[in-house]
Amino acid sequence: MSFIENMENNPLPLGEEQLRLVIDAAPSGMIMVNHAGQIVLVNTQIEQLFGYQRSELIGKSIEVLVPLNAREKHPDYRSNYFADPKTRAMGIGRDLYGLRKDGTEIPVEIGLNPLMTGGSRFVLASVVDITERKRAEERMRITIEAAPSGMIMVDHEGKIVLVNTQVERLFGYSREELLGQSIEVLVPTNVRDKHPGHREGFFKEPHARAMGVGRDLYGLRKDGSEIPVEIGLNPIRAEGESYVLASIVDITERKKAEEHLQENLLELQRSNEELQQFAYVCSHDLQEPLRVISNYTQLLARRYKGKALDEEAHEFIDFTLDATKRMHQLINDLLLYSRVETRGKGFVDVDMNEILQIAESNLSLVIQETNAEITADKLPALKGDYSQLVQLFQNLIGNALKFRSVETPKVSIKLTSQGDQWQFVVADNGIGFDMKYIDRIFVIFQRLHLREAYEGSGIGLAVCKKIVERHGGRLWAESIPGQGASFIFTIPKHATKVSK
């Protein structure tokens, strides 16, 4: 049967040919119903949507397309509409379904428009199949429901339109208690007045972002308790409306861990300060009695030199002088170690090439005695403690010369750029060491060799490590016995500039 029905077969008055053509060409389903609820016009999209031929629908009650569970109430809805006819969406706030010829139901969205023609009132309904949209919404709902964090969606008015199980657990509400409520119900009372302003600000400039950056955020549970939270916001457009999807994470445990860490750091800081003070006081106060012992022992040695003391007595005197000398050196080294932090100077722009030259100058005597060859890359300028950086190079180069092999000592200083760090490598061709001792070499007063073989207190590398760490870097070593050692340290570039 042609779309333009014969007058006797179609209750729609004639004279509407143009309207028929427009409706049939519409991309969505269009169906016209008279006051009695009879279908007077359908288009091709309706045929495809519901699986009927238009001849099967014309003259039939519109309820033929309404699912059984809603069919009984539908005439009342229709009568109410004709009593107050105006353009509007049908079923706002409800899920609508259409009944196909094969008995299946499809989700639809319906728009209603009143129409007067031939002196009679009709309603023209546009019907859109929203199956795919429903599938997408269901996928989104499943995704949100399965999210490990709380997910909550709010409309422009601040009304909660969706929550997941995690939100229920987090705030102690059921979703039925939350849906349709203002989001402010979850906001602590002390900041609730300002929250609508924050919400409006987000909707004016919607983009994915963290909420409350730089501020501590809290959520209000049903029982009145507050919990620290972290919130991420994402704008969403759906059905022409703007929403915000918020992810909410309970950070109670993280806060506890941070507080515990802060307490530990404060305790460690106090401990370090006490240790540094202890080291300084000990090293300073021990100097005086040690000088007394040393002076009187030297006086004893001079007064009785060549006199009636047996050989063992002179040996005891020598042992005492040697011990006081070593004790004096240990105290001075301990004082030096404690002062890396307590007596360090402020950071200034320093040229590392100049630093290296001064360190070499301080070691000039041993460099000449050993005929050592020292080479270096062009080094950068950076911010640091001038005297401590001299001490760093001096200790590392001096260490390389002390533990030299039978070959002529060769020391190289290499530089590489590692992101925001400069990496320095001080490598030598000395005796090296076994890497199983790597944890010992940077510990204060730890030695790998007998004192008789190599002099020193074993504090040099410990001081180097402390200097590097004070500059925000780290120090480590690599070595193979008999094949030399490499000491590598990093220093942040900060506002660095390459030396000319």
C-alpha cells in the first residue's frame, strides 16, 4: 500500500500531502495519533523500528506499540497530554520501551508535539531507538560500578545522578539515599557554603583535573565522621546535558603513613642534630686532655732521653706518642665529619674546573712524588659549597693516589649529563677492591687494609658521601681487584651553566 492512503482507509483528513512527505522523510520514527488514540500516520522509520507494515498500524490503537506492563496506564497518560497539549518529551525521568511485532521490547526516547489539522487535534510523536545509547550507558555503568575507587556523577544543579558501590561503602549511604540528593550532603559543614561556588567554577571551565590541589579535602560520612579524600574531576556531556564524574579515594591510611613518616623524619632530624652536637663536643673537649697526655709524654721522652731507662720504657713512651698522634688525627677527622652539615657554607655559583685545580694544587706534592697523570673533561659550573667541593675532589684523587699499583698512577675525571643531574666519574688504575666490601668503604672509620700498609683513619670516603648527599646527589663505586676503581657521584644541575 502506498504511503498516501486513500481517504476511505485513512482517518487523517486530506490536504496534508506536504506534511506526509516531510514526515516520511524524517530520519527518526514519526507517528501521528488522534484524540482517540488511533494511529493515523506512520513513516518508514516506524515500520523498520517496530517491524510492522504501515497498513497493519493505521487505524490501530497506539497501545499496540506499548509493552504489556505499561499498557494499562497509557490511556491516562494520553488523555492527560491532550488535556494540556504542548511540546515536550514523554516519560521524563522514566525509562520508556516500545513493543515490536515480534514481541521484543526496545528502549526508546519519545518527543511529543500537538498538531491541529482539519479542525481536529492530533499528537505527532517522534520515536528514537536508543538501544545503542542504552548499551553504552550500561557499559559505562558497569565500568563505573567495577572501579576500585568511589565514582559519583553530578548534574549542573549539583544533584547526584549516579554512584557506585565504593561510594556506598565509603560514605555509609545506600545509593537510594544518595540519588537525587545534593552533592553537598557529602561535604563537611565547615566548607559546605563555599562548595556550590567551586562547583559552578568547574562547570564554567570544565576539564579533567584534581579537585582541591594544594588543600586537604574531607568527605562527610552518614554517621557524621569526616574522612580525608582525594578527588579527581572529569566533565561529561550526555543527552545535551553537562555532568561531572568524580573519582573519590579514601586516603586515611596514606595520611596516617605521612604523619608517621613526618614524625620519623622529625625524630631522625633531632637524632642527627644530637649526634652532630655530640660528635662536635666530643672531638672538641677531647682535644685538651689529649694535648696534656701528648705534651707530658714528649716532655718525658726528652728529659729521660739517653738516661737510665731500660729499652722497654723508651718503647712505651714511643707507643704512647704514636697513640696520641693517631687519637689526635681521629678526633680531627670526627670533627671534620660532623662539620659537613653543621659548618657547611651556603651554595654559590662555582666553576668545577677551578675546584679541580685547587684540589690538584693541594695534592701537588704527592702528585709529583708519584708522577701521577691526571686528566679531566671540561667541567660545568653549578651551585654548591666551594670548600666542600674542593674537599670532595681532593679526597677522591688522594684516595686514588694512596691505593696506587706498581704502575704510574693515572686518574681521569669524566663528565656526563644525566637528565637534571651532572654525573662525575673519578677513575684510577690502582689496586682496586672487591665489590663485596662496597658497603664498608663509605662508613666512617671503616678500613679495608691494615694501618701499617696504608695510613689514614678511613674517614675520607665517608666525608665525600656526606658532601655529595648534602648537595642533593649520591655517591657510589665500582671496582675490580687489580684493575682500578671508579667513584661516581651526581650533583643536580639546578641553575647550571657550562664553563667557558
